[in-house]
Amino acid sequence: MTSPEAAPDTEKHHTAHPSRLILGEITGGSAAFMDLPELLATRLLVQGNSGSGKSHLLRRLLEQSARLVQQAIIDPEGDFVSLADVYGHLVIDAADHTEAALQAAGERMRVHRASVVLNLEGLDADLQMKRAAAFLGGMFDAPRAHWYPVLVVVDEAQLFAPSAAGEVSDEARRASLGAMTNLMCRGRKRGLAGVIATQRLAKLAKNVAAEASNFLMGRTFLDIDMSRAADLLGMERRQAEAFRDLPRGQFMALGPALSRRPMTIRIGTVETESRSAGPVLMPFVPPSEPVHDLILAPLPLPEPVAPRPRRPPSPDLVEALAAHSETITQSSEDTSDQDPAERRNALATLLREILEDEEAGFRPPASIYQDFLVRCRIAGFGRDAMDMRSFRRALATARSGISPEAEETPQWREAEDIASRVPEDMQAILLTLARAAMENLPCPSDREIARIYGTHSTGRARRALTWLEEQNVIVLRLDGAGRRRVAFVGPGWETEAGNPDA
């Protein structure tokens, strides 16, 4: 397939070093090269208004490098799924997977060195940002042994790294912007080379755009975008108007992987075709028959819908709540006379029953808390058996796996006191390590710590341990076999050696 604006295929007339890609040609017919190793080290920013040939440029770059380097493509419109037919990319439809599954997929694609297209088509902006962030986070958190070079192409990057808050939730924006910042600012050491493309430089977060050292600037019309493009290319302000005159498929190039001085490149042809090509102009033939009745016909009346039978709640739960609804006050008074240790053990037992479900570890504390309160009412502890702050402490203790007998010892009380000095999301990890030290167990693996932390990411688990060590709470030690021990600063407790990758 050849774009009408594309240059003739320069491969027929020029040869390149295996690590040099041929993007197209410059004025005079000479080949325009891109140094792939330099690109992997210095990143690339592509800018161009809609219709400037930006997606065509990305496709050319991906096709030229597909057999030289692993690729990951964040594709908000499904433009690049056709690469799978020719180059064997795995297409992941983000709408069919959870964020946890996409995070795991991002880590596994690096382990197995597979090129992937993350297709975000059909999702709203909020979900696109969250799922792209999860996938990028998985790639970023891959174990060091799998930090192979990956070309990470993000189309419409202003959607994932916006310069200002929009209509999406703050949670989605923070997650997506954080993932994009990690990609561009810290990704190089992990082998991740960001290639970001945007329609509007003014809409792209500056800290993300500033990390690119190579630039391909296409046609643009707004003064603010022309000014920023000129500044990035080291051009004078009066030369910025040249961006208005660039034809489709032509880009101003600058950077260590492209050229030491600004030059104009005409992008070459591509082999694959976008699924979302623009409409083709065809002769318009007005209808010959009257269309008034067809267009303005009255809408048919909706058919009556039979009322949906209401499914009764679980009989056991209804009966149990009904049995206690009339005596909640009395139950609360009765339990107030209960021995505090017995009450604490009974509530801990209810919490452990909830955590027996494997998925409970990945549920947010607020969701577990609601389930816990219902069980407390059924057990006769009333509506206010435990406030949210006390529940979080009890949840951290339950996740540690400590036995009810050991929970009553002075040593464990000291461990809980130490845990109270760190943020709530870290307390379960710290108590788990304390239990391992007290019971002479091996240090938990990264996967065990990730599960207790409520994530599938082992990278986050390792960062949590590093943070605890930076706060002078624990000390991490590796022996000659790569096994890890954790010692507590102050009490001197220490776990046995354990394999962090188990």
C-alpha cells in the first residue's frame, strides 16, 4: 500500500546499516535514516495536527524496526492492529481484560519478549487511561533479568499525559500520567524507549515531552503549537510559520538519532493499512424518491415490558438479620460485658473467614469492611462492632497470618506498635515480616508480599520493602545464594533466608 503523499520506496535506491532505519527521503532524493540504538537511548516525540501523516509515520517506524526490536504499542483507536497480520504482534483488546490482568500481561510480554498492540478502541477516556497505565506499569515493574530493549509507541499521547485536568477522574489521570512519566523519565534504564505522538504539544504534559531528545514535527496551525515546535527544534520564532506549509507526510526532523540540524523528511511507503482510514470522496447522488415520510416517520411505540420478577435475598441472611434486628441494642449491651480478649478473637475469626477467599486480598479495605459489618451483625456484635480505623489495624494483623495465641503475646504487641508508625497500606507487610521473624520462618517472597499488599505487581512489593528500609524500620540482607533476610531495627528480630523469586 502506498499513501498518495508518501515518497517513493527508498529501499530500492539506498542501503542502510542493519541498525539504521530508512524513514523516507530528504530534499534531493537522499535517504533519511534513523539510528535505532540511538533512538532507544534518547526517545522520540512526534507532533502533527490531524491529517498531517502522523500515524503513517509511526507505522513506517514500526514496520522498519519490527524485526529488529521488541515493540509495545498503546493504540487508542485500533489503528495498528493490522501489524499482527504481517509481523506477528499479539493484539490485546483492553475491553476484555481487567486492569490486574493487563498489568500482569505487561510484565509477561517482557519476560517472553513478544511484541504487543494494546487495543483500547471502544473504551471511554477514563478506562483507556486506567488500563494503559496498568499495562505500562507491568512493563515498568518487570524483573531486572528481563530488561530487554522495547520500543514503546504511544499514539495520541495527550490523552494519557494531559497538561491539565479534564473530564476524567483524578484517579485515572494520576495513574496514567504517572505511568507516562515513568516511561519517559525512568524507562531508559529498564530498556523502555518511549515514542510518543500527539496532535497538540500544548495539551501534552511538559515533563513528559521534555524527556524526548529526537523530534519529528509535522503540519500545525495554532500559534502556541508552532512556537513550542520551533523552540524544540532550535528555530527562530519567525521561522515557526514554516510548519503551516508542510504538506501531508512531511516532517521537520532533529535529534541525535535523526540529524544534528533541522531537516525536512518525506516519509516513505508502508506495507500494512490502518483499519480506521478516513472517508473517501465519492460522487454524491441525491435520492430520487420523496424522503419526507422516511425521515420524519413517527417512532413506533415501545412494547410493554413485563415486570422483572424480584429475586428474594438469600433466605439464610434474611432470617439471620431478622432474628437480630429487634435485639441489636440488647446484643450490643450483652457483648459489652464480654471479655475483651474473647471479643477480639471472635472478631478476628470473622475477618479470617473473609480472607479465606483468594480474591479478598485484592479487594479494597472499604469493600471488606462492609462485608465484615454484615457478619458482625449476624454474629450479634451489633452495627458498630468496630470503627474503620480499628478495622484497618485488624485487617493488617489478619493478613499477616498470625495465630490467635501468638497475637496475645507482648512480642506481638510490640510488633503492632512498630507497625502503627508506618502508613496503613504498609502495616500488613510489616506485620507479615514480624511474624516470619518471630516464628523463624523464611523471608516471604516478592509474590507473597505483593498479595499481602493487594497487588499482582512484584515490582511494587520490592519498592515497598525498599521504602521500609529507607525509613530505618527494617534492614534487607542478601546472602551469597541470592536469598533474602529481613532484620528489624530495634528489637533485632530476623527472618530466616528466603528466595525472593519463589
